[in-house]
Amino acid sequence: MTDVHNAQIRSYNMSRIGSKNTKPELLVRKFLFSKGFRFKLHVRNLPGKPDLVLPKYKTVIFVHGCFWHGHEHCRYFVIPKTRTEWWMEKINRNRTFDMIHEGRLREEGWNVIVIYECALKKERQEETLAEIARRLLQIKMDLD
């Protein structure tokens, strides 16, 4: 199937896709705040600029889009039929950077939590958010 937009419109549409304050990220932020967790957003001096940083828990949270981060075996990660090679290079580069940043953060003593957008869909949302809270509470107990 060919693209329904010309190159200029497709480029404009893709440029409008944001990397901050996405719906999945806002969902996690709202949940954590309602449970009393306080955090900083997009801390620039940490590897990968994590979406949420919880200094008290020495924890960072990344909320990844399934497509952009190549979430394997996920129905939301579909390789485009056009410019396939270019897209795979881009997605594989994102995956590589993800691994590098997570490794650096762990070396610096940070706990890293990665959440993919599919885990925040209605069917799994409650379970995923509860698991995040459980992990943070376990980390807090380990730090105390």
C-alpha cells in the first residue's frame, strides 16, 4: 500500500510527533503523583534524559513508544513498508542508545524502569501502574 500523503505532508506530520509529555507519560506521571511519589522531568544531565527521575528512590523511568523503540513481539511495532531500511536503521539506533543510557545509569547507581506504551493500554494499565508502585516501594525499602 502506498502512502496516502505526499512527502511534504508526511514530513510535517512526523515532525509534529513529540518526545515529551506524551499521553502514556502523562498517565504514569498522574498516577505516581496521586500515590505521593514526587519526581523531576526530563533531567538533562542524566544519560538518555529520562522521562521521570525520582531522586529519593534513586530511580529513573523511561516511557517508550513501542514503534520508536522497536518493542519486539508487540502489535504496535510494525515496520513500515516504505523506506524500510531507513526506518530499521533509525529504530536500531534508538535501541542501541537505550541500552547505552540504561547501562550508564545503572553504573551510576540508578534503578531503571522501562515502560512501553502497550503496557499502558486499557487492558493492562491498572496492572502496569500497580507494578510500578510496587517496584518503587521495594526500592525504597532496599534503600532504608
